[in-house]
Amino acid sequence: MDPDELRADIPALERCTYFNTGASGPTPRRVVDAATDFLERHAFEGPVEGPYPMAWDAIDAAREVVAGHIGAAPEDVAFTRSTADGVNLVAGAIDWQPGDVIVRTDLEHPAGILPWERLADRCDVDVRVLETEGGRLDVDALKDAVADARLVVLSSLTWTHGTRLPVSEVVEVAHDAGARVLVDAVQSPGQHPVDVSEWGADFVAGAGHKWLLGLWGGGFLYVDPAALTDLDLQRIGYRGVEDPAGEGYEYVAGARRFEVGTTSPVPYVALAEAVETVEVVGYDAIQSRVERLTDRLKDGLDREIYSPREYESGLVTFAAEDPEATVQRLGENGVVVRSLPGPDAVRASVHAFNTAADVDRLLDGLD
């Protein structure tokens, strides 16, 4: 499958020019078909064959696919509802003490901000915000900030600027200081290859409804086995223990202990199909196409661009006199982008299914 064949399999693109994948991607028909086929089989055949074994087998098969895509062992991946869900699972599983230090960047999505603000209110932890410039992280400033930190939180790819942050370098600095690292990776899979073993982070949260072009509800959380032993989980259910009917309880090995009980396998079946679709297209084809298209967009913009001039991702953030009005006007003409609260700007998300004609239509709409 090449990018044009991918485009032809996305029905939404027949009705609009779509540049908002950084918020939620348009889903290919093959992904929806995989989800629908399983839903029907589970609903119609599950009562005969056994709905629980059918569901858990499907989830385990999806886990194999997702884990392989991010360079993890299947037992180190838990399924969640979203990136924010994964972040909250980590936040709720650490035995916070008054005065504990959490360091985050000022580039985080609310999913990477709100849990720590709540912890500051509940547990009297100290949340330090590392200021950045132009979507770039100063590693020297990071070294000072994390000297006594317990957790460092950052995005692998910033939702505001489309810049890639030096995750491996941050992890090394944080670990040297004795801190764990949680990465919000939701903007990376589907755009760039992700290998959690190369990053070395303790926790990596993501989801499939953005650049992977999956359905809502298919999130995942990678947990390094060494970090798992430090956690104090508050949630528990029959899916996360070895013998639900036995006396007492023992958590299952690995990250699956975060999975509490009955849940629909459908989002994860869709997630696995979305991952396999991206793998068939290939990251070389995806990145080369996105680079060409983002270059074309940046060359055509006659205004300030907040994203890097050289290609780093498909996120292109640029100035507009009235971002919300600009988004509305473009939307009325069939071009879908979004506004951002900081910087106060418009963001276009360029994926491999986009074309040069799409970019030109966006530029014409801005003019």
C-alpha cells in the first residue's frame, strides 16, 4: 500500500481536505471493517464460543502487534482508553509524599499537566515547570531542575510546535538524578518509528486515534519492568491478578495488572489493524511524503511559522490574526485545521494521505 492507496481507503477525505490528524485522524475503511467484523463476531458467535476467551484472545493478539510496533515486549504493554488515561494510571500508582518533585515542560498537552496539578493539591507535591523557547528544551536547565525530582514528564513530539524532544538524553539526565521518566508519545506513532528500548523511559503513554488513524478508545501504556516494581497500584480487578477466585491476591506479571476488568476489545482490534496498515505503507514512505508536503506548505506561508523550518514532523503551526475565525472560515470551505491556545496560532497536521493539491487548497484558503 502506498500513500495514495491509503488516501483512497479513507472515506472522510471525499468530503473535506483534512489537516487535523494531530487531534484525531480520519480512519481508513479497512480499520473500521476490522473493528466491525470483530464486533459482530463477538456479539453473534461469542455467546456460543465463549465471549470472554474470544475477547481476551483478541486483546492479546492486538497487544503483540502494538508491542512489536513500539519495540516492547507484550507483557510490558497495558491497554488503556487514551493517553490521558495512561498518564493518570501512572500518576495514581506512585506513593507520593509531601515535597516530592515532579518536573514537566511548558510544552505539555493538558493530559500531561492536569494530573500533576491535582497531585499538588492532594498530596502537596512540588510541580516544577521547565520553560522552553521555540519548542526546544534546554538540557542544561533540565539538569538543574531534576536534581531532586521523583518524576520527569515530557512529550516525545510537541503538540504546539511539532518539535521532537531529545527523549533519550532527557532519560539519561533524569536517571542519573534518580528520577523516573514518563513520556507522552501520542504524536509520534504513525509519524515516526518509536522504539521504547532506545528511549529508555520508564513509562510511555500513547493512543491510536491520531497519526495511526485508529479509533477512539485504543490507548496503550508501556511500563519498564524495573519501574513496575516501584509502583503502588490502587486499582485492582480480576483481569490484573493471577487467581481472582483464590484467597488473597497476586498481581499478574507485567503491565497487564493495570487492566482491571471487562472491556471492549473493539478499539484494540482497530488499533492493531491501524498499526499494521501504517507498517504496510512504511515509515520511509510516510516521512518522505510528509517532509515534501510540509516544505511546500512552509514555502507558501507568508506569515510567521512557529514550527521548525526544517522537517521534524507533520505539525506546522503558524500565525493568524484571529486563529479561531481563520479555522472557522477554512472549515466552512472544507479545509479542516485547528487553533492552538499557546502559541495563539493555527496548526495544520500534514499526514501521508495528504497531497500537494491539499496543501495548495489550504494556502489558497489562507489568502
